Amino acid sequence: SIELCQSRQSRLRQRMQEIKTDRLMLTSRQNVHWLTGFWAHPLMSTAVILDLDGHCTLFAPNREPDHHAWSRVEIFEASSLCTLRQNQIELISEKIDRPEKITSTEFSDCPVHFREKMANKVIDIEPKILKLRRSKDKDEVDMLRHAIGCSHAMYTRAREIIEPGITELEV
């Protein structure tokens, strides 16, 4: 939900204040989704920059997503003439306004290409994000329940059709 993504942004900004960082960048698909609601295709790169002043910029492939939990979106061309571009990270990097002002990121996922343009001293904010993500919001609980329901339906159907000689692919 947009409101809950904005609430997560607010909680993350509180953590940013605690560790004295003004601007963070996230590049992992899961954290971008958690913060903005946007889920990029697995072959597409994405990033989000959250500023302490409240601005949230999403870097999205090819077109502006319908779901809005950010203040600005920057589009980059992830495919050209039906061919997936292999330099998506560079394209995002070129769109970043004031990259030297980024003072925190996820060390486990942030590409070196981005790190070279950031401030000299960059803080790993990932532990703070992971701690925040331990507590689930209503939209996250709803998604977990939906996934459990899908698994339950799959196992119910498998019990109905499984018999000696059936292959895994048929099941």
C-alpha cells in the first residue's frame, strides 16, 4: 500500500537521523519494493534514493510505474529495440542527481559503479533496514497470507492427482 510504503520511508528517515546520514541509496530489488511498492522485473535494474528532507526518487526501467510511493521517478531505457541493455546500472548512475551526497547504502548489494561516485565515507545502512523489516506491516502480512494460500492450494491439488508413475513435471 502507498500509505504503508510512506510510513516505512518515514521510519527509515528516523534511522537515518540516528546515524547522521542525509541521503541513502538502495539497489536491492527487495528493499526497493519494501520502500516504494515497485517490483522490477528480475532482468531489470532499479534503485531508490531517499533524502532526509522527505524526497524519494525511484529509478525505473522503461516507463513510470502505476504504483506511486515516491516523490519523483527517473526513467532509464533498460531495453533498446527489444534488446535488453546490459549497462542498466550505468544508465541509473547517469541519472543520479548529486551522487557525491549519498552517505549510506546497502553494502551487500550496491554495485562498485555506484560506490565510486558516492561520498568518501559511506555508511552501511543495511543492518538498520533489516531490523526495520523484521516487523511486518499489514500489506506485508496480507502478501504472506496470500502466498500461504497459494501453497495450500498447490499441495491440495497435488494430493488429488499424485499416484505412482506420475512425474514431477506433471504434478
